[in-house]
Amino acid sequence: MPVDTPALWAAMYHSVGARADARADDPYNITVTPRRLERQLRWLRARGLLGVGMAQLLRARAAGGGTRLVGLTFDDGYADFTEEALPLLRRYDCTATLFALPGRLGGTNAWDPLGPRRPLLDEDGIRRALTWGMEIGSHGLLHTDLTTADDDTLRRETEESRALLRELTGRDVQGFCYPYGTVDQRALDAVRTAGYSYACAIDPGPLTGRYALPRVHIGERDTSWRLHLKRALHRWRRRPPGDGPGAGFVPEDRPTVLGPPRTPQDEDARESSPARSTAAERRPGADPEER
């Protein structure tokens, strides 16, 4: 009798820090406060789940286990990762994959037109994360949309970024994360050719596989009931990636139709729409952790 294997679940984070004015400080909804992150990690552990890096998760699943593991990923390599996220991850015995931009180390998120400017980790910050057991993956060289890049830029973003991170860390760089979550067959092929073992997207549709792994956006609004809802919905939206030579590729007779680039807000709305609100959310005086 076939075993119903739970779908691989990977959480997508970005920045961890203060949000005094959410509209001004966090226009893209990519920041969680340390207090919220701690509650989210506590929620995982209370349910017998453990947050790990993506390479560890994939190895465990390939070996037939890992059903209680959750992939934790942090995109862009913000400096607040070592200041705020790392101590909490260590407190709850979790690890994560940090997708860094070797072409912007020590710089800022200059690719975000609305700002605000946030500092990125420098080389010492990357090494510190590595020392404490975090996996370091590539987010490209400069945070460029690979689906619009020319051939030379595509090669630099995938191959050169991997080489630079390997030189910095002294470790193999197994994972890639598509900037903006956008991926097409050409970008996927480039990542695979560059020698990565896997790649993360957001909602890659028919390209879903080892080189286009879907992830769930986790934000400041994700209290316990929303995490429960997202996890419950995830198994119906995602299928586990294949591990064979063709994993992550679309057969020639299946057209690839991708919509506009997804943002964390898009993913958040799809995973937890207001129409699915629970009674606890609307009940006056309800415990905030029930909302």
C-alpha cells in the first residue's frame, strides 16, 4: 500500500528586526520581529518539528526520512541575520540556509526601489553564520531577475556567485535561490549546469522539482493559527520533488506558463486569505497567539 509522504515544507524569511512603522519600514512585508520569529520557532518545536537548512532536509527526504523537518531559508543575507535570527535559531536548536549575494557583501539592498536601505552581511558575517552550523547558498551575484538576464549575466549570476561563495566559505555551495522567486526553463537549466544540487523558488508551478522548490512566505502576521493553516494547505498545493535526472524539468509536451513574478505579499495572500479567517481571529479579546 503506498505511503502518503508529507510534502516537503520550506519556509521563506528575509529580514529579522524592528517594524516601528510597517508601511514605511517594511513596504514589501519581508521583515519579522525577533519576538515573532521566536514564537514561530517555538510553534515548530512544540509540534515536534525541527527547522533545518535545505541541503539537510533534502538529504533526509532522499533517505526516506525527514518528515518532521522543516526547511528554514533566509534570503538576501541581511546583517540582522547574525544579530537577531542566529541567536534564536541556536536557542531552539534549529539551523537554516542563508542565501547570500557575494557581489553585494557589506552593501545594502539597493535593488529594492522603495527601500528602506538595509545593511547586508559582510564576509565576516557569512563566516560567523557558517561557524554556527548554517548552510550558505547563493542568491545570485547582485539580485538580478534571471528570466530577463542575457546569457553572460546569467552565467555570472549562477556560476560566478557559486565560485565566490565557495572561495569565501571553503565549502561546497549546494543551493541556489532565484531572486524575486522568478524562474523559467532557461534559468533553471543555467542553475543546474552551474553545479548546484538544488534551487529554491516561491511558487514555480509546472517547473516544481529539485531545481525549483516551492516555499511558503512567513511574515510578521503569521501567528500560530496562520502557521497551522499554511502547513495544512501546503500538502494540497505542493508535490514532493523528484530526485531523478529529470527532476525539476517539464516534459516537452507540457507547456510552461508562468504568471507575473510573485512577491511575498502574493504568496501570503494565497496561503492565508481573509476568507479563511477563523473565529479566534475575529473574537474580541482573543489571545493574540490564537489569531
